[in-house]
Amino acid sequence: MDLADLQQYCAIPGCDFMQMLKRIVQPLIIEALSSMGVEQMPVEKMLQASRELDQGDLALPCFPFAKRLGMAPAEIAEQLAQHVADHPAIGEVSGVNGYLNIRANPKWIVEQLIEFGTQGSHPSPNRSVLIEHTSANPNGPFHVGRARNAILGDTLVRLHRLFGNNVTAEYYVDDMGKQVAVLAWALEHLSAEDVEAQLIGREPVNPSWKGKADHERVRWYQAAQALRQEKEGAEEIEKKIGFMVHASENGDEAVLASFQAAYQPVLEGMLSTLGRLGINFDRFTKESIFVTNGDVGRLMERLQSLEINGEADNGAQFLDLGARGLKGKTEFFYQRGDGSSLYATRDIAYHMWKWTQGGDLINVLGEDHKLQAKQVGMTLEELGEKRPEVVFYSFIKLPEGKMSTRRGNVVFMDDLLEEAKEQAAVVVRELRPHYDEEKISTIAEAVGTSAVRFNIIKVSPEKGFTFRWEDALTFEAGSAPFIMYSHTRACSIRKRVETEVAPIENILNGEIETQEHFSDGLITLLRVLAVHQDCVEKAVNDHRPHLFAEHMLHLANAYNAFYRDCHILTDGEVDKFYLWVSELARGIMKDGMEGLGLIAIEEM
RNA sequence: GGGCGUGUAGCACAGCUGGAUAAUGCACCGGCCUCCUAAGCCGGAGAUCGCGGGUUCGAAUCCUGCCACGCCCGCCA
């Protein structure tokens, strides 16, 4: 196979280096097998990335051939190794323990990296996606319990962008529910004194957040919630709030305006917290617009004409989704007896609108929304629309139990970030006593926020997560600072080469000559670089960012091995090839960190 | 009761489209700064993969039963 063939393989979407190698090796193995008398085996499926990296890059288990050949698998593997033809891409072929192991020729990997970069000639997918995430009710400060949605969602946004997709990050603002009504009622009816009287015994607002509306106004919300629990007066309050909710659901402009006045500053406070984590949105869509613009009304009419529609005694409308295979409680109510809409109904209208925006839809939701999401999805299909893709996650809880804004047992993200920064600053001061306070502050902020994000994104979303301060504030291997540190090493080398030798561009222009000798650290790094794009793709397509987080840990670790084995700058002399590898890795680390929302500082 | 999810070393966590000695970090033990930032590197010890059956040449992975934990099963949002 010559270069032209290789390029052809590279033009296949989703083709990374391991797949290229596989495509090269596969026919050679089929040939070798047939020379041994084995035909028509699904080699493509059997040939896999090796688990034992010491043994090779690709492995073919030979056990299934044993019966046909009447030989021991170990023997087959060994013989097969003899029969596989040479190829420049293949470094070594061996038969061990019944496995045929194929090692890529590091020189070949380097040639591919030089020719194509880590992305190969991978065409940018350029798919449009609308990712809706967070969408937390604007009734109080962002707490750690809500953070998983935001961090997961934002990382998905970033990874899609890294992959080349066109992303809109959207926040669906719940501006008409009971929670907002409670907030609006409280702000209108309670004085600051009333609120504090109600919240005696609870922690006061952290002085650091005085004047931040989310922290201030949540007190009103909590006071109102407490009042609603009381024996006296609760009924009256409930009536008023019910009236407001009702009015909002019927699209009452004045009530909606009062809601907005109540929640907007809170929302802005939450967004500033998210901004500190690098989380931003392209668009905010208010739930109420689908009521006021008539979409919800039209939707309910359409739903009523469906054959699975049913009506309760009081006139409430539902769909019998049992007829479409839903188990358990099959009645899905979308309209109250009084004709008003429900949250899910508005959500359906919202999704129909989202589909008109011209992109695939991805939602990030807590596991408590699973049933609801299923009902919404089934209804959308019933209407001839597509279902959105949904990424679910388990809740973050505290060691002492579930978090709740209402009850006030929460860890605020603002406090966590402040604490993270402080802890990081302690470490920087200790490790780099010569840095001035301004520099320490910049580094500590980057390290603190990155560590918080990474701590949450590195575990798979369906796994329950217990928040622990000591885990969130770990800055060692396995954390964001570990990745950041490897990157600063690469930056540091770059800086030294530039100041002590010459501008990098001058050194790296012209041919890069590969070396004949490849040390362990170099090979380790090349291998990780070779699978990078594949990791991005997998994380994006499977909605599993934690896989990419783990890959970045591997990359940082591999860079450290390379750093150990391959000295770039020795006595004022630059090893051009090593510098090229280092610069390639530096760029990939930087992009990858961007994809995870980690801040790629150059010194720490 | 029904649906969905989770259960892997002392702790945390990966692997789950079946394949080798179950990966990684913390904690623990030992080694490495006259050498590009030691937030690092190298080595060691530590696992009946919740429990029982089944399918298979081969099971943490698939099927099945059981146990434990979480979430959901509102004309709430």
C-alpha cells in the first residue's frame, strides 16, 4: 500500500490512525489466515485495539481458529505472525498467549502526524447541534447540586465545537412556574425584617456575596417557603401564589412582567457564577413565550385530535401512551381541567420550536426527568416530530444527604470556587515562593475553577456523586492541575527555546527528520496523540465527556514520560524532532483543555 | 408494587458492542531534583469485579433470579 492509498483511507470520515493501521493490517491478516487454510472469518470485528499496550497496538485473538485448524491458539498465533507480510506501518508482529499482536511502527505514526496532524484529513463534520443545559429555576444561587448539569452541558458544548460542530448553547428559562411565583410573591409582600425573622437559626448571607442578587433574593424565597409551611396564613399565601401561577400560565402579561422583575437579577447572579467556570450561553428562551405566542394553545388542539387522546371527568386532557408501549402509569396529562397547560406541554411546544432552528437537539437532564422526557419524546413522535437526544445524570449529594435550595442545606458554587481558589493559592505560594501575589491570584483562579470542573466531569454521568471538599480541592495526579502542569512544561520549553535559541517557527520550518531511535516516553506520547481525534469523536457521539477527560489525563501522563525521556534543550542545542513533537503535544493539550473548560495557563 | 439506574482494592473511579496479568488516582511502603517547573517521574503492596445460576473455547462485560442503594411513577415545576 502506498501513500496514495493511505490518503484515500484518511479521507474516510472517522478515520483515525488506529483505524488506518487496522485497514492496512486487516487484508494482510486475511491473506496470512488464508495461507493457513482459514477463510471467511470476521477479521474486522475480531481485530481490536490491544488492551495490553506492552504487547502491541492491535490484537487478534486466535481462539476461534483453534477448532478449525485443530491447533492450540498459542501455536496459531505464532505461526500467523510468521505469515503476515511486511508493511512500513507495521513495526512488529508477534504471537503471544494465543493473540496475534501488531505493533505500529512509531516512525510511521510520526510520518502520519507530520502529513496530517492529529486529525488526519478528517473532514470537519460541521453538524449543527442545539444543546440545552442547566435551565435551573432562577430562584437562588447556583449550588453544587445543580453544577453537574451545567458542567456536563458546557463540556458537551465545548467538545462538539472542538470536533467541528456548530453549536448553540441554550438556557430554557422557567419564568412561569410556582417557584418563580413564590419568589415574586415574597419580594412583593415581605420586608427584609420579615425575611430575617423567618430565617432565624439559618446561616446569614456570606459577606462576600452581599449585594449579589441570587444570594440576597434567595432569602425571600426561603422565607416564603417557610411561611407556606406554617399553620396560620399559609392558605392565604397559597391562594395568592396559585392565582399568580394561573395567571402566568394563561399568559397574563403583567404577572409575567412581575415574575421577570423578580427573577432576572437572580438569573444574572447565577450566570456570573457560571461565567467564572467558563460556562456561557448563546441564547435564553423563556418558557412563557410559547404560551403568549399561541403555540401551546395550538399544540393542545392538535393533541386533542390524536386518536390516543383521552379526557378526564373534569375535562382535563391526556394521551394514553400505554397504547404506544409506555409501561407503568400510561396517562400523560397535558391540559388541566380548567384548560391551562402544564409544564410538559410547554416543553413539547418548546421542542417543536427548537426543531425549526435547524440542528440536532441534545438535552442535559437530571435522572428525575427520565419519565417526563420519555413522555415528551413519545408525544413528539406522535406528532411526527423527532425526539431529542437526552443525556441524563445522577444527582450530586452531600455526605449528609441531598441538597436543596428550599431547605438551605447546600454548598454554593460561589463558596466552592472561592475556597478552591484560596486552597490553590496556598499551594502556589508554597511551591513558587518567588511569584508575586497578582500572579499567584491568576494561577490560583485558573487552577481552582479548572479543578472544580474536572472533579465533576471525570466521572460518568449515570454514577451517583457525593460532593466532598477534599476531592474537589485535590491538585495532584488525576486532577485538572495535573493536566495543566504538563501543559506548562511544554510552554516552559517553548519559552526557553525562544529566548535561548531562536523563534520556534525558524527552527521548525523545513523538513522534520524523524529519528531512528524511539524511546519509551516518545512512543507512549505518539500513541496517545494518534488516538486523540478518535477520543474526541467518541466522547461527542456517545455523549460521554468523562472518556475525554480520562484521555486528557493519559495525554498529560504521556507528555510527562516524553519529558522524562526526551530532552529537547541540551547545552543550548535544540533537538528539532523532539521540539516538533513537544509543540504538537502542546497544541493538542491546549485544545483538549479548552474542550474540557480547563484554563490553559502557561506558568503555574 | 412497576419502570430506570448504580454496586469493581481501605476510599474514589475506568473498563460493560465478551478476549491476555481488571486500568487510574488518593491513602500506604521504597527510590529519584549539580539534568527543559518534583503540582512531576520510577518501583512495591493492595480486587472472591454485590450474591447465585446460565450461555460460551473464553464473562466485570451477555441472559436469568436474588440482595443493597438512588431516582421516578402529581390535572407540580
